[in-house]
Amino acid sequence: MCQRKAAGTLWLTCGHFQRHMVTAVYDCMSVKCEQSYVHPKDCRSRECIRVYGPDVQDIIDRVNDKCLQCQWQEQKAAQAQNKS
Ligand SMILES: [Zn+2]
Ligand SMILES: [Zn+2]
Ligand SMILES: [Zn+2]
């Protein structure tokens, strides 16, 4: 299956990769992959792969912290604890 190369930030504390943008697409050149350039447009097969494979991570910067989503979840958990 095809894969996308994504530029992004690696958050070192939680290990999450935050994608900023897709910079390239690697075409697998398979007629059974709907994302591929060689896949026939009128193909009606249900066997074909529709999704991209895992992103090829192009790490443009590393931050020694948790990602915003993890920070947010931690805040929410702390707030829930305060209420009880
Ligand atoms: Zn493909
Ligand atoms: Zn197909
Ligand atoms: Zn995270």
C-alpha cells in the first residue's frame, strides 16, 4: 500500500509524533491499491486497499515535553480529580 511522508514534531516525553503536513506520497504502484496512480479509475473490486500505510515520519523538530493532546488529557484528569 501507498505511504505518505509526513513532516512533524516528535514529543519526547510521550513519544507521540505530531504531523504538520504531508510532504510526499510514496506510490506502491499496485493495481490493487486505490491510492495508487496505476489503479484503474473504474475498478469496482472490494478487495482493493483503500487506506494509506503508516506515515513515514520526517522529524523536523524534537520537543522535550508531552504533546498538546497529552497535556490536555492530563489537565482534564487533574480537574476531574479536584471535583471529586
Ligand atoms: Zn498503494
Ligand atoms: Zn481496485
Ligand atoms: Zn502525546
